[in-house]
Amino acid sequence: MNQSRGVLFVLPAIIVLAILIAYPIFYTGLLSVTDEDGAFVGLRNFETVVKSRTTSIAVWNTAYYVLGSIVFQVILGTIVGILLNQQFRGRAIVRSLALIPWVVPGIVAATTWAWMFHTEFGIINYMLQSAHVIDEPVSWLTNRDTVMPALIAINSWKLFPFVAVMVLAGLQTVPNDLYEAARVDGCGFLGEVRHVMLPSIRPVLVAITLLLLIWGLNAITIIYAITRGGPANRTLTTPIQIFRTAFELFQFNQAAALSVMFFLVTIVFVAIYIRVFGASRTGHAA
């Protein structure tokens, strides 16, 4: 009797999940193996997408953007998290200010940075020219050699506070005995960072990296709002390619095929994240 009541309580949530998650996944899979008339075509849509030169460009740009962002997000976030863990006057205010990039909406951040990187009116070119670092304005967002590094810098600025908060939370669990033992052995601040802090938060850093990887693979706001994948597909990523294929070229079946492949890749990283996160929680519980 109690089990039947439990099922009744859970049933509405199951129905909602089925409508919002299971059905879209099923319908996307169905679109990927049919044509615009609904006829079954097997793997033809997948073959068309894989053979497209645009797909290889998008995959490379996605890897470049995601991996480049993660490197700077983790390094900068770890440094900031360690510094915020130190005792200094006004620490609470500094911790609050460090969260500003993270809480700013993505579209607002993208628009603001687009103006800051503007070739003629941007403050970045103005500051660099005033400091005599550059002789003439740099076309940050229209030059094929500088546009992706600029977007990586923006994305790193947006998410490094998340890493800092997670690192700070991890450092709060480190016993003081470890710091005292390190000081007895003659370690200074850098020695504590190397031998105490970083080893203690290694599981946190692994979980954060995998989570950033999952988020980065699905990121579209910053790039699409600033460059829309240009110039000349230099910043075209797989999520933007899916969006363009579906809603600009109206090739919904090919977009669905690309979405299925992208979904499978993302699921692999989600599974790794769950496994690592579960293992780290089990280790802490033990």
C-alpha cells in the first residue's frame, strides 16, 4: 500500500520529465533518420553531416574554445580561490566582488565585452594605445587570428569565479594540522600551496574541470551574441552549427543528426563526471 502511494506521488514528476526530456530526445532521434517528408533514410543524414567541411571546422573550433577556456578558468579560479582563503582585512567584501562576473547574465557580459573590444571605440584598444603597447587599434573581433583568443578571455572571465568558489569551499575542509605540519617542515606559503592545498583539492579540481567541459560544449550565448560564428566561420562551434542548420538553413533532419552525435559525446563526459563525482563523495564519506 505504501509503495503504491509512493508511485502516485512520483508519477506527476515522471510525466513531466517524460514530456520535457524523453519526448524531445526521441523526436530528435526520429528526425535524424528521416527526411523532410518523414521517409526513413537510415544514416544518410549522419553521412551528410560528417562529410561536411563545416562540421570539421566547428569541431576544431569547439575543442579550441572549450579547452582554452578551461585552462584559464581553472588556473585563474584556483589562484583566486587560494588567495580568498587567506586572512586579510575586507575579505568578505573581496569575496563578494569576485562573484560579479559569474552572476552577470551571459548576454549582458557578451554585449559589454563586445563594446570593450570594439576596434574604434573600445576601451581595450584605448588603454593599450595609451600605454604604448600597440601603435594602432587591433580588430579583436574581426581578425581571424585574435577573435578566438578574445572570446576565450571573455569566457574565462565569466566563469573563473565559479572555480574560485569551489576551490574556496574545498580549502575550508583542509585540517589545520596539515598546515602546521608543513610549517614545521619549513614550508612557506608556496610550499603550503604545493604540498597541502593542491593535493587536498585535487578531487574538487577534477570534478570542476569535467563540469566546465560539459558546460563549455553546450555554450552558445557569448559566441553567438558577439560574432555569430564569424568571421568566416572562425568562431563557429558545434552548437552554433546546429542552430544555423536548423533555424537558418531549415535542414532540421541534418541538424537532428548532428545533435544526436553531439548528445552522445556529451553523455560520455556526463558519465565520467558522475563517476568521478560519485567516487570523490564516496572517498570523503569513507
